Amino acid sequence: MPEIMAVPKASSGGHNKGGAYVDRDKPAQIRFSNISAAKAVADAIRTSLGPKGMDKMLVELSKAQDIEAGDGTTSVVVIAGALLDACSKLLQKGIHPTIISESFQKAVDKGVEVLTAMSRPVALSDRETLLNSATTSLCSKVVSQYSSLLAPMSVDAVMRVIDPATATSVDLQDIKIIKKLGGTIDDCELVDGLVLTQRVANTGVTRVEKAKIGLIQFCLSPPKTDMDNQIVVSDYAQMDRVLREERAYILNLVKQIKKAGCNVLLIQKSILRDALSDLALHFLNKMKIMVVKEIEREDIEFICKTIGTKPIAHIDHFTAEMLGTAELAEEVSLDGSGKLVKITGCTSPGKTVSIVVRGSNKLVIEEAERSIHDALCVIRCLVKKRALIAGGGAPEIELAVHLAEYSRSLAGMEAYCVRAYADALEVIPSTLAENAGLNPISTVTELRNRHAHGDKMAGINVRKGGISNILEELVVQPLLVSISALTLATETVRSILKIDDVVNTR
């Protein structure tokens, strides 16, 4: 018997009398250490759930949730932490990890059915509902007081880039968020067109109506040879000739640009040589062509899609049909905090929009950008799966009640594991209550009671500090957010359960 007691100490060597016990014990120890590590992260994040939560710190799991649904990133980690807690208790009771894993899968399948049954279908033409969903998502953010501005902006942005009748998803690449320091969040705006943060290179032309826009990927500067070379000029006549040639070469390029009818020129950034020489700028200025240089390579696709232009890689291809047209291209001053170039009224616009995010400092801007991204993702979820579900912990309690009922129809260990899964889901309402300063135990008990009596929409009303019909309070979220949080959290817990050994790598 003493050998068994010595297991933990012997685990380093493994060659003593108790070696067999060490090896048999190791998978269980590894499981517990993995579970406790993941639980520690989940506990750290628990305080950031809901509109009254502290701010966020996220892990891989929430990244997966972010990619899939774009919202519910905190919930997914908190649910995973509660499920891990349940696992650890079930393992201590001697239930085999495989049984726990399979029972959890059964529970999540049943859970998705329950959630789908309690959801309400939503039409994309119902602007009011879309606004409520976006506002709910913005409530837990630092910029929540601006939700009345940011929610309509997010809904309009998504509706402009999709065809509501046929769309099954939203490509968020079509919505460009431009961050510009200065001003306040109230100055954020949605621009139907293109916004460039680069400055206009030639000061003479800052506004062009009936713009014909060319986007070039070649340089307007004297050519260079591929290899390093030196030209020794011995007399002034030769020097003059070199300069004349340069001048003639650049003038020829600029004339061809003018001939195609271009009056706004966007120039891609070049790393090999100056994309635009002073001489070229001088000629372009004379010909009243507005120039914006330093266009980033990754922006090219968005620009082409927005204004219907095509990138031109060589001067020979610079023809009128390669140009995009717009009503107005102008440089706008932002009350002393820099300038932006706006191109609006495109004649053959692609389905894209730009959102200009303003803020007094970097932190505020980044927080606003993240919040808008989450609101856009919520609308995207509704486009993918057109159904809404109540928020405020209502779906989780409903799941807990239904799964507890379902566990009674199962036999043996499975029933026990499903029951544990049901109890674990109560962590969301209990955390919401705790973060809102309510008593978690009495709140969750009352919620459970109301759901058991068939009040499916009862949830925690953080604003009023009590329990009410959460749909009447307009606290709603897309069905996809809840389903994806549940399935991803369960998948993660199942994969942690499968790990029974760790190989240390140096």
C-alpha cells in the first residue's frame, strides 16, 4: 500500500516499485492539469461577460468563434470553462473520458435542436430587428453609448454590399474600415464610395468633378537599369542631353495619360524607385490631373471593385476603357486633424462601402473598429442563418431545463454526464447576474423556475437589475452565435478530454 501513496513523488523516475501505478495514473494527471489550465483562462474571462463585464482577453477558442460568428467570443470561453469543470468532477467520480465525450456530443446535438426550436425567423427587410441585434452586440463594448450611431451604420453597410434576396453570406472585405485619428466617435461616417488616407500629391488640384480615374502600377520617373551602373558625364552638353531625354520620356508618359482622358491618377507604391518624380508631378499639375500616390498593394482590389477601374501595369495599356468614372473626387479637410481623399458617385460601383472611424486616441479608435466589426458580424450571422434568439441568458437556461429533462430519458452514465452538461450551461446566466451586481443564486433559481413553467423568453435584464421578458427589452442575438458557441465549446472540451499524455519539447 505505501507504494500507491508515493505515486506523485515517483512520477519523475518511473523505475521504482510503484512504476506501474505511475504510468496508469499519468493520463488522469495530464487530463486534470489540462482542465485546470483551461479553467483558469475561462475564470479570468468570466468577468468580461455581458454589458457590465470587465474588458476582454481572448484565446484560441474565441478566435474560432470570431471567425464563425464574429460575436459571443466571451460566452464561448465561459461555457468551455464550465464544461471542463463538469468534466473534472465526472472524471473524479471514475467515469471514463470516452463516455463523457460521447454524452457531451449527444447533449450538444439535442441542444442545437432546442435552440432552433426557440428561435424566431427574421427577414432581412425588417430593419428594426437587425438594428436591435446590432445594438445588443454593441452593448457590451466600451463604445456602447454610441450604439445609436454605430448600429444603423453597420446595418446600412451590410445591406449595401449584398443582395438581400439571394445572399447567403457577407464578404466583410467589401466593407473597408478606415481609421483616422482626431475628432470623436460622433464623427464616424459611412461613405458610399472610396476613401483614401493618402494625401493628394499636387496641391494645385484638390477637387475634380466628373472624375475619370486611372490606377497605375508603373513609375512616372526616369527608368533605371536592372543592375547597378554609373554614368560619367564629362561635359555639360552630355549632361544637358541626359536631362532632356529624361524630360522627353516623362512628358511622353504624362501626355499619354492625359490623352486617355484621365483627370485623377492613383499611383501604387513602388519599392524599386520613386513612383513619381518631381518633374512628372510638375507636368501632371500643369495638365490639371489630381494625383494620389503611395496606394498600398493590398488596397488595389478594393479600389478596383469600388470605382470600376482596372490596374494598369504599362503605359501602352493606358486607354479610356481602363479608367473608372465618378461624380466627384476631392480632398476633404477634417477640422485640423489631417485630410482624406473621397471619391463618390461612382457610375459603375461594385457593392462596397467605406466606414471612416474617428476617435480622440488610438485606443478609442481600435475599440470602435472592433465594435463595428462585431456588429457587422452579427448582421452577417443573420444573413447566413435568418433566425433570432433571445439574449440575456434565456437560451442557456432553456437548454439547461430541456437537457435535464432529456437526461431522464437516458440510462446509466450517459444520463449522469448529460445532466452535468445541463448544469454547466447555467454558468452564463449566473455570470451575467454576478457581473450586473445581482445575486446569482436567487436569479438563476427564479429563471429556472420561469423557464420550467414555459416562459421561454425570460432572461436577465441587466439594465433594470431583474428578470423580464427579454424579447420585449429587445435584447436579441442571431441563432448562429448561440449554436456556434455551444458546438465550438463542446468540441474544444472533447478534444481536451482526448489528451492523455504530454511530450515535453525543448
